[in-house]
Amino acid sequence: MMTFLCSVFVAKNTFDLAKVSGNTEELKRALSSELEVSSEELYIQLYKNSPVPYILIDHESHVQSANVAAVRMLGVAKTKVEGINIFGRLQCEESSHLDFLVEKFRSGVAISDEIVGVKRADKKEAWGLLSLFGFVNANGEKIGLLTLVDITKQKKAEDAKSEFVSLASHQLRTPIAGMKWSAELLQMDGPETLSDRQKKYIDRLLISIRRMAILVDDFLRVSRFELGTFQAEYETVELSKLFEDIMTEQAVRVDQKKLEVKTFFDKSVDKIITDPNLIRMIITNLYTNATKYTREKGTIHLGFGRKDDNIVITVADNGMGIPAADQEGIFTKLFRASNAVRDVPDGTGLGLYIVREAIAVLKGNVSFTTVENIGTTFEVVLPLELPTEEQTTQPT
């Protein structure tokens, strides 16, 4: 048993070190040095008493051995843990993903840092960060070493935060709508009843209300993405019409800044099957950023085309660009580039995060090229699905 556990931890150390270092010779020297100063008893004590749950499973995913932390995590008696099918006690937010993890293990592919729920007999909520790698023991049997780091507190805190944002966003919409209606009713009064100063104040009020409504909508979208409740609903979308609608929404800013907008629409893929709300979010956020960060009398290129089996959406501008030091975090929630913060203080840092999450739901990807003070080009690639003749004739 001691020799077996020793080999397990050597293999575990090999796996961990291999992820950090690509130098094989250095890895071998490190392992040799470690073995010279370590005892089998030390490995056994590490396995038994480690605060990290360790579980040994056979090729069919049945538990062969579990340390104290693992027994506590699973919520079962130590005498009953052996023989349990470990994947039968775990769950993912998408049930199919658990089947995918099982197949990865049986195919010999290592699993690292997967969030899973733990189904305990006492029904207590528990979440773990699962890592699993397989190896062959001295008897030639395929087995696996699984770790299940307890992240229950972190997961509950994250879920509570997202739920709070979602609830707050919903509750804020009602008073915002009330303020908007009241301000618009004041505007509808006869011109003789309002002074020029009062009209100016109402205009400012409406601008602030619109900004607040956009912010609340962005927070609501973010919370839905983080809660995993945003499911794509596919239907036929006429892209050129969608682009024109979005351009109309930004027409005031375009006119004010005297921007030139050049469009290129590939009519062969004008109608596609996608989620209209998600693709609107993507295009709106990218185009809004282009109009916001392009200087006066600048140029924006906007359009879509086909590339192999994908639809490619491009938004390019000759605006301020993104500094090299900020490019890595550009899709991070609440992150804004330093020059954007300096020159255009009105922003939440949620737009590109929403773009990335919406594209992920649609199973696509986004990339960008940028040079500070020269401009930025965003390219969105989505799987292309064209409607059938019957779907094309249906109203969109």
C-alpha cells in the first residue's frame, strides 16, 4: 500500500510540475531530488490528512480509496465510500458536460479545474473544483487520482452576488420607466408652459435616465450570463435590416461627430439562423464603442460576409485604439482602457464583456487588432446556418 501511494504522489507531482515546466530534464532532476529526501510514510500521511480531498478511482470510476477530506466532502461514512461511482455523486450545470468529463478520463485525457456540484446524502449544497488524471499502477491497471477542492463558500458568494444584481436590475427598471414617462409628459405640454431653462433641464433629465436604463440593462445581461440563464433562441434574422436599425439608433452621435460610416453587406448571407437578441447585443456594443471612441470626422467600417462555413462580422474604426498594456484585459468585466478612461469618462466597462459572453453562447469567437492612436478592428466569427426556403418566407 505504501509503495502504491508513493507512486501515486510521484505521478501527481509529475502531472503538476509538467503543467508548470516544459523542461523534461529539469523535471526529472526535481523528482529525483524529491525522492531522495522523502519517505513512504510521509506520502501516506500527506494522502490521509491533506485538507485537499484525494480520491483514487478505477477505470470504471468506482472509488478505491478516499482520504478524510474526501469522505467529509462527499458526506458519506468512511466505511461506505469504497465502491461508489464518483461521477454518480457529481453534477454539472449542463448534464451533458459530466458525460464529457467521464469520456475524457476513460480516454486518458487529464481534467483540470472543472466546477462540479456534489450530491450529498444530507442534501447540503456543495461545490468542488475537480481535477483528475489517469495512470497505470504496478499491476498494469488503469486508475485515476482525483482531487475535489471545496469551493462551496466561493460559489455561494458568487451566485448570491449575481442574483442580487439580477434582482436589483429588475427592481430598478420600474422607477426608471416612471421617471422617463414623467419627463416625456412634461415635454408634451404646450411650448408656452415651459421656459427655455425648464426645457433644458428636462432634456438633461432624459439623457441621464437613458444612461441609467442602459446601465441597468447591462447589469441585467451580465447577471444572466453569469447565472447561466441566457439560452439562445434561434430564428431567421435579416442581418442588413438589423445593422440598419442599430445604425439608426446611433445616428445622432454619428451626425454630431461628423463620422463617415461605410457598410459592406454580403447579400448571399443576409438571412441567417441565429438568436436575434444576442447578435443585436454584439453588434450594438461594438458599433457603439466605434462611434464613441472615434474622433470627429473619423471613419467606421461596418458589415458582414461569409468565410467558409462561418459568418464574419467586422467593425473597424480609425479612433484612439487600445494601448498595448491594456489589450490583455479588454474583455474583462468592468475593465476600461486607460486612454478611454482619460478621454471618454462616460463608460461602464461592461460592453466588451457582454460581447464576449454573447458570442460564447452562440459558439463563436471574437478577435481584434489595434494600434494606439491609429484605430481598432473587431472581428466576430459565428457558425453559419442558412434558413431553408420555408423559413425564409416566414416573417422575421
